[in-house]
Amino acid sequence: MSAASPRIAPLDPASATPAVAATLAAIKAKLGVVPNLIRTFARAPVALDGYLALSDALANGGLSAGQREIVALSVGQANQCGYCLAAHTLIGKGAGLSEADIRAARTGGGADPRDAALADFARRLTEQRGVVGDDDLAAFRRAGFDDAAALEVVALVALNTLTNYTNHLAGTAVDFPPVPLEIAG
């Protein structure tokens, strides 16, 4: 979809219900801007509230901000979501990921063995629709992750798949510095 013609237009905050307007105002106060994805979710307040609730809950999980971004980048690449790759490249840098870390996460790898296992597990969960083998879970555990972390990754994959699919459906205009879908050699 072109940036000029999304299939589902982001909601103009001026036309939002009072409850949605308050939510959008809170996001703007926190981020300084309301991203197009959030304004698109605002078309369905239940989807917006669900996304925000799950996102907030997962921000308090056992994985660090950088690890959550590794999952987001791995899932975004597997689902070919240009919007989310752009957003999470920027957010990942803010969470301390280097360009090399970002590239590695997008390919399901990482320089650090734990980061590599995390990115690979997230990619496999995404590509295999959650049906991973015993060997996949064992490799994740060998990297030092426990079952709680495995379930947290499932929740992060679900959250990121929600945003990826929303962007695919809506044709959300990218309002972050764009990144190519193809990973340079």
C-alpha cells in the first residue's frame, strides 16, 4: 500500500470518542506523537485497548527491553512488515541494540548466544505458527531461558503478529525512518 492511500485510514483524533481521545492524548504525552498504527487501532477501541493492555503487561515481564525488541524484529521480518521493522529498528536502537544486533535479530540470529536463541525461537514460532518441535524448545532452554520466558516469547509473538497483520490489512503509512524489507548482504 502506498503511504498516501491506506486501506484503513488512521483515526483523526478530533473525531474520536472521549474515551479514545483520552487514550490518544495519553500516548501523545508519553511519546510526543501518536503513531499511525495506534491511530489505526483507534478505529476499533477494543483492539486499541487490547493492544495497549498486552503491550503494557509484557513491558513488565522477565525479558529486557532489548530482548523484546529482538523478538519484535525477528517477527516483523518473518511477517515482512515494513511498518514494524521501521518502528522496532528505531525503538531497538533506543533499547541499546546496535545495527549489527538489529540485523542479526531480523535474520533469527545474534552475536550473543542468548540473543541468537531468542531471535531464532521467535522466528520459528512465527513461521511455524506456534508448532515448534522439542528440539526448538530444548535449544531455547539450553541458552538459559526457562519455561516462563518461552511463554513470554509466545505472548510477544502474538503481540507483534497483531501489529504486523494490522499493518498489512490497513496499509498503514510508515511514520518512522523506513528500512528496507530485504536485508543487505
